[in-house]
Amino acid sequence: MTDAPASAPRSDLRTHEVFNQPTPGFRDPWAADRSLRRIVGEDADLAALGAALGSPEMREAAHDAQTRLPEFRPFDRTGRRIDEVHFHPGYHTLMTLGLEAGYAATAWDGTGSHLRHSAINYMVSQIEPGVCCPMTMTYAAVPALAADADLAALWQPRLTARAYDPAMISVDRKGAATLGMAMTEKQGGSDVRANSTRAEPDGEGHRLFGHKWFCSAPMCDGFLTLAQLPEGLTCFLVPRWLPDGTRNPFTILRLKDKLGNKANASSEIEYDGTYAQRLGAPGRGVQTIIEMVHHTRLDTAMAPAGLMRSALGEALHWARGRTVFQKRLVDQPLMQAVLADLALEAEGALLLALDVAQAFDDPARRPYARLAVALAKFASNKAAPGMIYECMECLGGMGYVEDTPLPMLYREAPLNSIWEGSGNVICLDILRTLAREPDAGAQLNARLDAARGLDGRFDAALSAHRDRWPGLPPEAQARWFAESLAALLTGAVMLADSPLAGEWLAVRMDARGRVAGAVGPLDTEAILDAV
């Protein structure tokens, strides 16, 4: 065995010499991100995770997980029903790395925080975002289990165990477990109160009968789900494997053929006498599961920042290593303007999401966290597809082929906007929160007012927003209102925490064009040096 680097590939080929092609870069998402380290603070364990994620071996595992897709196996060789999904070893490698690093645990086990959890999500999203789905749901399920002390005692220690155990055995026999979610149905989608799945009492538990249009990820050890009781929609925990060694009737109809998120198996399932345990009071299903939704939203606000940062890293690596017209791409003024604009987009998304994560760590700021996470989710996910496309264009044709991660990042970009409430749902939720929770609006306004006087452009934009909407906007203007409010909040966060705040305000608060790089004068060298 040797630790020597692999032999270099050949450049002097029979018909031509390969030059002016930047060698593939394996970027360490911790070491290469000054803003992340500045906000989170130096952390040896996060540094080790970043080094592992940036290694060629883990990049290969990510590529395998993304291209050797999950395989649905409904039956065993004898024709007996098993409803299993087989994953490539690369998927299990990444799940092990993330969970052992504390992805699902660090916010709950006393060793870290939601901020630290978000840093892990941000870094893993840059390498292989598909595995984040089951890990995020496992993290987010922990507070929801507080609705039942017995279920919490069984499940919570295993969800926060800093280990990964994919064995198909009941949770009481495992040291570590994962938990998924199955809520939506064909007829309702986001309107879960239209669900028709029903629950019937069976001893100390219930039996479920119905269909779920989306269930992720079907090889988890259990699922939070919704079903109707006479009292109304109720939350249940469905164990995947039963203590007596039999399989819970959990029929996978098919795996979804998704645009992206390929490494993760999303499924359509049926409950046909499926055993479940009630979680929370009858008829209070939405109120019970909303704790899980609240925390998954944090990750859907954080992940687009990771996708954008990964895409920016690819564009910068190419521009710094590619020469066109006798100059490096990164030294050409128009490319500098594009890259600087993209860097500011990534910086704003990161700092806004980290600010929200810090609010999750402060119980006194819970109203602000509920509102700010929705604003961050809405704004950053709307920005991600266009930003990633622009990074792709920086590479030209090379960015359009699967040899680079950019096509994967581009396909992934819409997911977090759709998951846990797409754009309209989030905007309506923002209006509902402002109407029903006065403390949320008060805490948000206090954050905005704290930034007044630091930059005239911010002050003018804040005044214009409040003049336009002295109260809540008409429903038809909810997207405009949310976009404006999210931009102001990002500006306030940038003014508090980023040396690039002035440059960000210059391109986000002043008049500008609609495409990346359509900006006025910027200190592009300072921006690019900062990333």
C-alpha cells in the first residue's frame, strides 16, 4: 500500500497535446470558504469533514451515488414481497460520513447547534445533495417526537446516535436509525387536510389504509405520516420493520423518476393494514408534524446556498485556469463582472441562511426564525437555478456535460423550492405568520431597523418597501412583497456580518440589469479575492 498520488493522466496524445484545460479541482468546502469559517468559528471536526468531502475518494462515491441509481426490488427470488430499495455503496459511504459527522445529531446532543448542523448540510450539499434528504428528515423529526414520551424514548437516542445502520431490523434492535416522511397525496398536495388515508384502532396501535404520492426515503427505519381519525387529521409514526421480525405492510408502488436528486429514492407507496403508532393528540396531526416541517425548512433554506457555492467554485476554478485571447478568463473585465456578481449572490444566500440557523438556536428568537426561514427559503431557491446556469455558462460547453458537477447542480436547484412548500405556499405562509404572530413581525422589523444608518442605499430601500406596503399586501402581491422583504433582510445580515456588504448593496439595491454581470462599477478584485 502507498499514499503516493495517482499517476498523472497523459497530455501528449497521438493527434494533439492537451493544454489550456484546467485540471479537475477537488475543493475542500470548509477550507475554501472564508465566510463559513468566519461565522461558524474554527472547528476541527468540521475541518475534517470538509477535507473528507473534498477528497477524490468521496467525489467518486458521490458520482457513483448519482449515476448508479437506486434500484427498486419489490420481490425476492421466490416471489415474496420485500419492497426494498438497493443503493450503490457510494450512497452508504456518504450517509455514513454525514451521520457520523453529526448531521442529524449535533443540534440535539449537546455537542453543537443548529448553526453547526447547517454548516454540515451546506458542505454535504455541495458534493452530493441527494443523501441530504434522509439525513435532514432524521434531524428534523427529533423535536416532533416530543409529542409522545414513549416514542421519544425509543427513537430519539437512535436518531441522534452519530452512526449509520441500514440493517433491515426493528428499531429496538438498532443503535442508530433514520426517519422519513410521507404526507402528500394525489388529490391534495400541499393541502394535506384533504388527505384521505384513514387509521383504524388495533390494540395499542392503529392500522393505516391509503396511498401517499410522495414518500422519502423509503428505506428509512420509520416515517411520520398523516391519516384521518374521527377527530380529524392525526400524525402517526410508521415503523418500517416490526419487532417480531415480520415486515410491516409498506407497499412501494414505484420510485419517482425525478429531474434531479437522483441518489435519493423518492417513492409512491400504499398503506394496506400498515401498523402505526399515534404521535400527538387525535385531530392535531398538522400541529404535531409542523415541528418537523419547521426544521426541514431550515435545510431547504441552507441547501441552495451550498449548491450555489459549489457552482461558483467550479466557475472560479475554470476562469483562473483557462486562457482566452492571451489573458486568463478571470482577468478579463466582463468575466470579472459576471463572477463577482455570482459571488455576491452566493455570499448573500449563505449569510442569510446562517443567520436563520443562529435564530433556531435562540428560543427567544423563535418567532423571527419561523418568518426568516420562509423568506430565506423563498429567495435563495428562486436565485439558485439562474445563478447555477450562469456558472455553467462560464465554462461554456464544458459546463454542459456530465464530466463536471454543474448539470447535477442545475437539476438539483428546483428541489428545495418545491420541498416543504413551493413558492406560493411559502409566500402565503409569510403573510399568515405576520398576521397571526405579531412577535415575528416585530422581531424582523427590529433586525431591519438595527441596520438603518449603516448604508444610504439600504435605508432608501427599506423606506420604499414600507411606503409601498404600510400593512400586509394584497394576496396577489405576496411574491413581490416576499422578494423585497427577503432582499432587505439579506442586506441587514450582510451589513452586520460581511465585508462585501457594500458591494452586495450596490448590485441588489441600486438600479441594474436583470442578468448576471449587468452591474455598475464594482471592486471585482476584492470580491473575487474574498471567495
